[in-house]
Amino acid sequence: MALVEISNVHKSFGEVEVLRGIDLTVEKGEIVTIIGRSGSGKSTLLRCINGLEQINGGEIKVAGELVHSRSTDLRKLREHVGIVFQQFNLFPHMTVARNITLAPVLTGKIAKGDAARELARKVLAQVGLEEKIDAYPGQLSGGQQQRVAIARCLAMSPYLMLFDEVTSALDPELVGEVLKVMEDLATQGMTMILVTHEMNFARNVASKLVFMHAGMVHEEGRPADLFANPATPELANFISSVR
Amino acid sequence: MRGFTISDFLTMLAAVQWTATLVVLALAFGAPLALLLARMCTGRSRIARLVATGILQLVQGVPVLGLLMFFYFGMPVFLGIKVPALVSVGAAFTIFTAAFLGEIWRGGIQAVHVAQGEAAACLGLTRWQTFRHVIAPQAFRIALPATVGFLVQLIKNTSLASVVGFVELARAGQLASAATFQPLLSYACVAAIYFALCFPLTLWSRSLEDKLNGAR
Ligand SMILES: Nc1ncnc2c1ncn2[C@@H]1O[C@H](COP(=O)(O)OP(=O)(O)O)[C@@H](O)[C@H]1O
Ligand SMILES: [Mg+2]
């Protein structure tokens, strides 16, 4: 059974149909990169996968569970599906440690105090920021904030992580440190779905490339194949425009 | 007729305790209601939003004096029992506080970016946990200057309770004025005491505002 099964998903905002029949499966351990022009529905698709958005048709299964079914406990599901946003969205009034341990403590994954701090230390080590454990988000650079946001997700020990253009808001010189963390995660076998404009990452790290166009999966396949032989003019245009 | 003495002033000072009682009552009962209204206004339920917004608009559209009269004369009629002035006056200021603080806190909650709530929800927090740990602390910080500012309004507005004969600071001033025929001096004392109560709060509110603006 695939970890994520998306079939014929439709999603409209008012009159505008943003997703027009999306089909996509993601196996455990796969790194799926979604590319496509701005407005093609990439963010919306990610937000549908963890139930932030309702859908108007089709279905999405994560670990066999229907995300948009009434009987699904979305909270339980989200404990296992991490999402990292373009704008970091750290909690500005909490230290890095508290940002990281808030959810694990409140959802009863771990006890307050030493155990929580130990967890914060462990996930911060994964993103190379142990020394920032007592800093506030406002004291960190964008790249560091984004790494903390990733650590915050990791603290919930997710089996699936979603990344929505997580390097797009960063100064160019800070992009590398965040991509490095994501590469490490990929190497460790984390299942990831990520939207990115970093074509090198898409080419070298992803196991599957998905090109979205006009609310549909226009092409999908192995990155090397798609980059070398785009089957449609839309993808060919897109690739040449981001080069 | 007698002259204005220090004991007249001391009587006024003593009456401050009733002003304070009204303020404390209004906050003790009004603040939780305000929180409830602010939550309803920003919540998911359409009906709750409509109801809460309606209440806020209605109460804010009525002068405090009107509220006071309504509760003072209305409570005995609607409840069919005589209630002490403290209760009816207290109820009026409770409603006043609920509406104005409710509006201030609604603004504070809405000023916290929706992405903060989404991020918390994405981590598996319940709606209450999200509000309690993520939204409320940030909203409170944003709304604190206006909240302290409202406190000043509340203190000054309790003087209206004198209209229905409730003896607080302003009413004590009236009584002293009538007994001594020294209205100017009496009311100058009243004004000075209100000022002494409110001015530090105003300063505090301002410094909070500066801090908030500086922090952004
Ligand atoms: N909450 C919303 N309400 C209305 N329209 C929206 C909303 N979110 C996204 N859209 C619209 O949906 C389309 C796809 O948006 P999005 O998924 O963000 O695209 P992408 O991430 O590929 O740039 C855009 O036209 C956008 O304006
Ligand atoms: Mg997007």
C-alpha cells in the first residue's frame, strides 16, 4: 500500500477550480518534487494532503486513512504528517526549545522538563542548531528559522513531511543550509513531498518529479527523464524558463 | 452651613473604595464575558459570530448612562425582585466592560496572523491548545495598551453611577458640595483624585504601546 494515494481530487475556491482531477501516489521512502508555475495549485495540493483544505471531489488517503472523511481524527493524522511553510511560521513569543517541544508535550508524546529538552536537543542536532536552543525566533536568520521549523516537525517523529517552497523566502546565501538539511532527511529515508523551484534539488535528490499545470498533474516520472525529454511543450517551456 | 475641611476630603477618599469596587466587579465578571465574546467573534461557528458581533454592536451603541438606567430601573421590573444598587450598577458596568474589552480583544486575536493558528493545527494541537498557547499570548501583547486604556475609561465612567444615587467618588463630591456650598473646591478634589488614579495608567498604557511599536 502506498503511503499517500491521491485520486481524482478536485478543489475549488468559489467559482475557480484550482485542482482539476489530481492523481498521485507516493510510496514510503519516496522523495517527490512538485514543480510548476505559480498559481498551478501546488500549495493547495499540499494543504489538502494534511487536511488544511477541504476538497470538492475525489479522495486522499494517507497511511490508508481517508483525510477528508468525517470519521478521521485530523489531529492524530497531523501528528504524523509534518508541514514546513515558506514563511517558517515559528511562534515568535517562545524560545526555540519551546517551539519544538510545545506540540510533543501537549499531545502527550513526551513529558515536560528534561525529556522534552533532550528531544529539542536531539532534533536541533539534526539541523545543526544545538547552540540556538534558548534563542527566540526573532534572533535567528531566515535560514536558521527555517531549520528550526524543520526541527519542530521532526520532534513529532512524522512519517511524511511536506515542504512548500521552504527556501523561497530566504536570501540566496542561506538556501544551501536548508537544502542540506532536507538532503540529509532524504538520505535517512524520510518520505517527502516538496514544492520547490530549486531545480538542482529536484534533479539530484528527488525520486519522482511531478509537473503541475492548470490544476492537473501534467507530467510525472523520473527527474532525469523529464528534464532530458519533456513530453509536452508546457514542461519544456517551464524547464527552459527556470534555467 | 459649614466650611470645607480635611474630613470632607477624607470622606471622598473613602468613597474611592466604592469606585474601586465597581471597577473590580466590572472586570471580574466583564473580562471573562469579553473573552467569550472575542472568541465567538473569531470562531468557526457562523451563528456564534453573528450573535457575538450583534451583542458588541448593540452595547457599544448605547451610552453607559443608558445601560445604567436600564439595569437600575429594568432589573426590578424584569426580575420581579428589588436588587441592591450595587448589583444593578455592577451589572451595567459588567456589560459595558464585556462589550468594550470584547471588541479590543477581538482585534487583538485577529491581528495574530492566521498562519500561526495553522502552524499550531498542523502540529496536532487542539483548537483550545492553539488558542491558549499560540494565539492568546500574542493577542494579549498586542491588545494590552488598549486594555489598560480601557481601564481608564472604566474608572472615569463609574462616576455615572452617582446618577442613580450610588455613593462612589463623584457622588461623595456632590454630597460634600451640597453640605459645604463649596462646589468648586469639592469638584476640584474629585477631579484631582480621578486624575491621580488614571494618569499613571495612561502613562503605563503609553509606554506599553511604545514597547509594542518598538518590538516590531
Ligand atoms: N484561500 C484561497 N482562496 C481563494 N483562492 C485561493 C486560495 N488559495 C489559493 N487560491 C488560488 O488558487 C490558485 C492556486 O494557488 P496555489 O495552490 O497557491 O498555487 P501555487 O502554490 O502553485 O503557486 C491561485 O490562483 C490562487 O489565487
Ligand atoms: Mg505556492
